[in-house]
Amino acid sequence: DSGVTQTPKHLITATGQRVTLRCSPRSGDLSVYWYQQSLDQGLQFLIQYYNGEERAKGNILERFSAQQFPDLHSELNLSSLELGDSALYFCASSVESGSLDTQYFGPGTRLTVL
Amino acid sequence: TQLLEQSPQFLSIQEGENLTVYCNSSSVFSSLQWYRQEPGEGPVLLVTVVTGGEVKKLKRLTFQFGDARKDSSLHITAAQPGDTGLYLCAGRYNFNKFYFGSGTKLNVKP
């Protein structure tokens, strides 16, 4: 158990819908990272927040957005869902944001878009 | 095109054999990490290497960072069934961007 929690564990929805994935970082961690893992694309870095502010952006689509709240939990919002958005979405957290920082991954949310 | 290329993609070996997994890029990374992921779970960090030429050992696992910080290798000695899993390398690039390799799926048969 990494100490990072993600809800829900599974999510099944239809194309065109909007969903929100939630992540609670480990106690004391200020950074939250979001990743998408699909069979054909591997693990893709989406976005990082540090202490409530966006720190880095990866391959995040405009239909996706995220935020980190004052209590440091984070939400990833996915809208106008397409079949290709079906994937595992992981959240990771770390204490700070440096090169040597260890990221601890949550168990993931499996999103299925029908 | 992946920024980090991992090879081989799949590896099936017998218990007791040695193996090496490679992670290559044309870009220089400020640090490189190796993770192991089991089905249905998130990746778990094995090691972080930062300095070119650095070698780190974790029991039967040996990690090496290339001198130019563009490539890395993971060597497992006397593999055991418990080593089965997906091995991922991840490079930290441009200060805060992370790129993961496509992974090497290892199966160690008893």
C-alpha cells in the first residue's frame, strides 16, 4: 500500500460524457502527478501540481483538466469522452518536486468508455 | 515515437537465468528511474539514478546509467518467479516532465 488513494476503482461511461477522478496523496506529500496508461501508448505523463499550483504539463488533451485543492487532494476531469480515452489513470504523489523525489503511485482508476 | 525506447518488449526465461533490459533515448535526462508494475497495480519505484556512469545494486538487480545520461540498463541475476512483472524506465526531462518507456514484460518460469 503506497498511501495514495484513488476513487473510483472502476468507471464505465458512454461517449460524450464527463467524469471526475479523485486522488488523495500520501500524508505530507505536496506534489500530485496524473498519468494515463493504455495498451498502445504505455504510461503517459499528463500533468503535475505542487501545493495547489500547476507545475508541469505533459500530453494532456484540452478536454481534460485537473486541479489540486487546499487539502492537497486532486481531481482529474475528463469531458466529451471518446472511446480512445479508455485507459488506466494513475495518480502519484511525492514530497516535493525535485529530481530525486520518489513518486508513489496509487492503485489507479480503470475508465471504460462505451 | 517514444522518447524512451525499451528493449526487449517481452522476455520469457527460466528461473535461475540472467537477463538485461535496456532503456535508450537520444535525449539527456536529469535523472532516470526504474519501476516494476504488477497487473492491476500502480508502478513501484525500484531505483533512481542521477549521475552519468552511476551503478546501483538492489540485491540481485543492478542498474546502470550511461555516461551521457541518455541510456540505462537493468540486469537481473538468477531470476526468480517473483521477479515476474512489467519493468518500466522513466526519464525526467526538462526539469519536470516525465517520460516512460513502453515497458518490458518479464515472465520467469519456475
